Amino acid sequence: MLGGTEFVGRAVVEAALGRGWDVTVFHRGRHEPPAGVRSLLGDRTAPDGLAALADGAWDVVVDTWSAAPRAVRDAARLLAGRVARYAYVSSCSVYAWAPAAGYAEDAPLVEGAAADAEQTDYARDKQGGELAVLDAFGADEPLLVRAGLILGPYENIGRLPWWLNRVARGGPVLAPGPRDLPLQYVDVRDLAEWTLGAVSAGLSGAYNLVSPSGHTTMGGLLDACVQVTGAQVELRWTDADVVLDAGIEPWTQLPVWVPGGSELHGALHSADVSRAVAAGLRCRPVLSTVSDTWSWLQGLGGVAPVRADRPAVGLDPAVEAKVLGA
């Protein structure tokens, strides 16, 4: 596992350990990996930072890198010939904007990406990572896991933790409508299990890896937050036009939510995932994801870790109060 101490990487490591696999974690030493792994230290962005991987052979490598593609290039080239399979956790962001609602894996990809590029933007960085793996291992070997919205324990983006903490504060809550707005996401543990199962089965190529659209709704997500926190709240469902007219940004200030029927909703909550479902994707109920995330969050005192390279999420209480008052 390249990484393996945070969010997706950690979930993959725990899933592999749960299968009884021998796991090696290559990481920078900023966080402790799960117990029971072999730990190798190195910084893949530094000169000679991959020295710890100079020797050894593995059945599979899982890589979640999301910055400069050249880091993926260097690791993939170094490991080519010494690993049987390379699985790269990519993103549905690699599709050219704006992908049509219901887009599948053959949709056009973002232009301008390169395997040897420095960091540019998230979409091109992920596409560049894909190109780097394909260059090192060939077009028919790597598994490209194009994840959508990822939620669950260990989340270091802050989306579901923000909603849980907001609901836990109680009182009237600005709930962006409509209540039955279909959502699409994947629990990080379901992503991990599917990825390991896919490499075990010898699958390769690109897969959109997210729940079927409508696996839950905005109402289902917030109802689950209310249920697991036990808070005394009033969800005040508010029309999308009212939210937007107040200058509130979808996705960032109100995490997960984007207006129904918009380009954003088509891109973020309507991917065709039939290929992954046919290959064994199973998604746990939203209540399980929300409950387990709340338990993990409580264990941290309510403050989730947040990646410094991602924008802050959440709505200012004063802005929320103003909209609710209107």
C-alpha cells in the first residue's frame, strides 16, 4: 500500500488485514499505520524518496496518490516487473466537464493531463496518475478505480463529519432540498473491499466506483445524522433557489448537496456504475456509514482530521441563521 495511514489507504489496509493478507505500507511517517503491517518509510516527492522500495516483490500495489502525476510515474516504473497487479484509486473527476448524466467509463476524459506532470488541478492530476500507471504496466493490466464521493470513517475531507457535528448542535438546521434528491457516494470500506476483490479476480481497466444513484437521498442522509446523534433538531427543507440566492455554494458550504438537475448533480450523483455492480460492488446502507462515522468522530472528540491541501467545507452559522430567519 502506497500510503495507508489515512482515509482510503487506511481502509484498504484494514480490509487487506481482515482477509489475512501480509501488508506492507510505504508512508512518510506522519501518521501511524494500522497494527500488523510491515512499515517502510519514504517520501515519494523527495530525491531518492523511494529507496525503501528498491527491493522486494508484491502480489498487488494499491496507490491513492492525488497530487503531481510524476510521483505515480516514478513509483510505477520502479515497481514494474516486481508486482503482479497495480491498482490506482483514481476519480470520476477525470471525465471532461461536464459529463452527461449517466456517463459511463467510455465518456471523454479531461485534456491536458500527462504522466510526467507537476501538480496542476485535481482532475488532470488524477488523469495523469492513470496515464503513468498505464505507461508502466501496459493498457491491459492496471485496475483504475474511478471513485466518486467517498464517505465513512477516517474521512479527512470533512463532508460527513460537518453534517454530523452540525446536526449534533441541535436546533433548526438548513436542509437543502428537495428532500428526495438522489445521492451517489461510496462508503470507503466498500471501496476497499471491492478493490481488493477486483485485483484478486484479475480485473483490469477503468470502473466507476460509487453507489448506484439514489442509493440514498438528501433526506435519507440527514435523517440518519439525526438518528445516530440523538439530537433535538428541526430539519428545515429549503428550496434550492433560496439556497443559491443566498450566495451559498453547493458541495463546499453545504457538503454533498448540489442542486438537482444541474451540471454538478449530473457529474457528482449520476454516474453509470453498472460495470462495478456486475463486478461485485455491494454498498452498505446509509445508516451504517453515518453511524460508524459518528462513532469514529466521537472517539476523536468530535474533531475530524482535515487535509491541508483541500478547501474547508461547511456553512458559517451566521449565514445559516440569516437564511433560516428569512
